[in-house]
Amino acid sequence: MLSIPGLLITEVCTMADAASRLTALAEDLLGVPLPVAIRAWDGSETGPPGAPVLVVRGRRALRRLLWKPGELGLARAWVAGELDVEGDLYEALDLLTGLAWARGRGAGPTGRAVRFARAVRDPRLRAAARALIRLTGPFPPPRPPAEEVRRRTGPLHTKRRDKEAISHHYDVGNDFYALLLGPSMVYSCAYWSQDGTLEEAQAAKLDLICRKLALGEGDRLLDVGCGWGAMAIHAAREYGARVVGVTLSTEQAAYARKRVADEGLTERVEIRVQDYRDVRDGPYDAISSIGMAEHVGQVRYREYAADLYALLRPGGRLLNHQISRRPEKNEAAYRVDDFIDRYVFPDGELAPVGRTTTALEEAGFEVRDVEALREHYALTLRQWVANLEAGRAEAERLTSPGRARVWRLYMAASAVSFERNRIGVNQILAVRTPGGGFSGLPLRPREWTERPDR
């Protein structure tokens, strides 16, 4: 026998109908019927007919939840292959995340500590813990999957720590990203029409940015977080710009340099492995920052805005393409999701769009246009998930089964979040307006004219 926090537990025997026990336990904790079915390791299944099925492959998944209740325990079980979904993954995520959303967001560190203290004293939750232990057995916690970021040290968003975080996310292998993203190799929200391919939608996004920046022959463009070089190549080839692209990922840089050479653009495009904070060769006529500012962090965002402002010539334009989150009633409650932080974007942070525009204006920019592309990102993510599912075996070979599961869950869950307006994405056009007040923008800036030869 083993004593665990005041509980006396005997060796656990195999139990019949584990699915019913799990469902009853979940519904007791949630206080509402479980919207998905459950199939347990003993073959038992229960739940609404026709609903997606949450497959619990073994007790190990429950032990993860016992030792790490909530999102992190679930994430570890999913990445390890101990949890799965049969049926429509998007529907399952919509039902489950909608349930969590309806139960309310956090209340800040103090509020979470108070809730934890109450939970320890709550007889209902103590009974649930005993029931879970009876199902799992008194075993030590399983080791986290190898894909999880280990403990990080040092202050947030130093150059060293940012480089390590970027490497975790982007240095997974260019072949993997080619499978996921398709020929465009663009890892940000596309710009869709009623029909068309992913590649056409990504090209349309790049062209939209070039037009918003009013790029012309010989203009200097700084592409911050240049990825695999698509924006730099498009701006140089289609608009005649001279481009410097910076990234912290060595794998991205190597790929981008080869693409530039293959396009015959080495005289117009330079790709650097460099932190944006170390760029000193301004002024530039325009700056694009596409899907990069999410890595900057709240403690560095004002510095980010000021650095980009200083790198622009008077009258120069910034196009900041960035994911946003909904504001919290109590902003101190905001925290990065454990799954995202441990498995996808270490140290990444989202901000409400209003906070972003305020930071840009505090740095001296004049914000001239904000275009929301939320629905466009949902469409993009669904296409990426389709690419991954079609090439799952190859994705697992190129990385690992766990890494492929991370990306599938992350992208599918993100698609649902964009569709349900839990997160958004915006293109913010800002100008370093000269003292005389002439912004250089047309009177009707939303009438972004197509190039006459298109």
C-alpha cells in the first residue's frame, strides 16, 4: 500500500467500462455533459452518438493528467500518442475548447493561487482525485515527451534566449516545412479570394504588402523575420526593390540564400542571420515584419517599435503583420497557453491589436490602416493541416511522430480559434510621418490599386 496526500491506496486492478468512469468523472468536474464520446483502453466506449471520439489509449495518459492537471497534461498525452481523436478533429476541438472558453479565462496569478487553494479543500475535487488515482494506479509521473522544451533560464527576450526559441520552432528541417507549407514556403496568413490555391493566396498576400508599402524600383526594404525568403524575392523580382532579410534561424537563411541565387537575385537580395536589434545600416524606405512580432514579447515591444522607427527614412512605411488576441478583462491574467509555450512557440506572446497600435504610435509612428485577416488565417491553417495529413508518414520520418502530432494539433486548434474570433491577425500600416505632416498615402488608402500589367 502507498500513502499519497492523505489517501490510502491499494494496488489497482483492471476495471471494466473505463470509458463510463472517465465520462462520469469529467462531467462531475465540468458540471455539464461531455460533448464528445470517450473510448478507453479496455475497449469500452460511451458518449453522444455521432460525436467525435476521444480515444484514451492507456492509463499513462491519465497519469499525466493526475500529475499535471489541465492543458499541459493533455498536451503531453497527445504528443506521446496516448490520446487521439477519431472523427472530425476540428469539431472535437471546437466542442472542447468552446466548453473551456465558456467556463471563463484566468484571473491572474493571485486569482489562480486562490482557486488552487480552494480546489485542495473542495471535497468534490478531492473525490475526483481519488477516482483518478484508482484508475491510473499510484505510479510516478511519466517523463515529458522529447519534443517538449526543457526548462529555460535567464530573462525573457534576451538575444540569446530569443535565438534558442526561434531555433526550436524553425530549425525543424526545411523539408518538413516544404511538406507543410507547400511550394510558396510562406509561414503566415495567406490572402484568399473566393477560389484559388494556397500558392496563389500566398502570392496575393505578398503582393498586397508590397503595394501597401508602395515599393518601387531601387527602394530599400528591410524584411524582419524573413523566413525562407519569399517576401524578399517577391519584392525584388516584381517591384525592383533592394532587400535585406534578417532571421535568427540558420536553416531558414540557408534555404533563402539558395532560393535567391536560383532566382538570379543575389545583386538585389541579402539574407542575414541577424537579430533585428543589431541592424545598423538604415535608413530604409520600407520595412515588412510578417509573423515575427509575436516573438518580441511585451517587455521588448516598445524597443522593437522604436528600433524599426529609427531604421526608416522620414516618410518610410512599416507593414506589421501580426496575430492578436482578445483583451482580458484583467490583463494581469494573461498567460501563454502551456501547450504553445512548451511545444510550439517558446516565449511567444500575443497582444490585443489596440495595444500594438498604441506601442507603434508611442514610438513615433502614425498608424494609417489596420486590416483584419482573421478568416483568411483560418483558411490558411486548414490547408496546412490538409498538407500535413496527406503527408503524415513523411512528416513523421522527417521529424518524429510526436512533432507531427504537435503541428497537427496546433494548427487545427488555431484554425478553430480564428474561426471563433478568439484570436485574430492584422496588417497594420504605419508611417514615419515627417514633421510637415505629409504621409504620402492616397486619400482612399483602401483602394490598393493592382499593377497595370496584372
